[in-house]
Amino acid sequence: MASVDECRQALHDLAARLDANADRVRDRVDLDRTLACRITDLRTAFHGRLRDGRLLDLADGDDPKAKVALSTTSDDLLALVRGELDVPKALAARRISISANPFDLLKLRKLL
């Protein structure tokens, strides 16, 4: 099981990667939504905002009103960020769950 600090760092790494590619995806992903990332095995969460292909304002704690919510285990979060876990396969295997309205899910696919 990964630690809270490792999960936090993984999300910051993801944010940096998205930021580096934001100019390329900004036109394809018109999305401005609050995000919660819930780590089920650690009983912790992080929140931020997805805007223009970027992950901004990452902070500790849950956002129960988040428009997009990702739930997964700590190890699966790290594997996702490293590119070792395929998102569609992880969704099908119920290793992750993403809660969002259907139109947002279609937009999110472009980021995944």
C-alpha cells in the first residue's frame, strides 16, 4: 500500500504532466470542473480543479460537491499516474471508478 505522501506526489506529477501538454489539449478539452480523488484504502482524499487540460489547486481533503470524482486504491492511483494501468481496463475491472455527468466523461476521455 502506498502512503498518503506518495499519492500526493503522484497527483502533483500528473498535474505537471498535464500542464506540460495543456497547450496541445486546451482546444480539444473544454472543461472546467471541480475534482475529488478519493483513496479508498487510505481513507483520504485530495481535491482540485480541472481547467483547460490542467489540474490546478491541488489540496488535501475531499470535496463532496466535486463535479468529477475518482475513487481508487493508493497502489492503483500510482499505477495510473505512471501509465502502468490502462484507464478503460481499470474501469472495466472496477479498480477505479469515475463519477461525472456523461458529457464530462466524454471530454475526460480526451485527457486519458
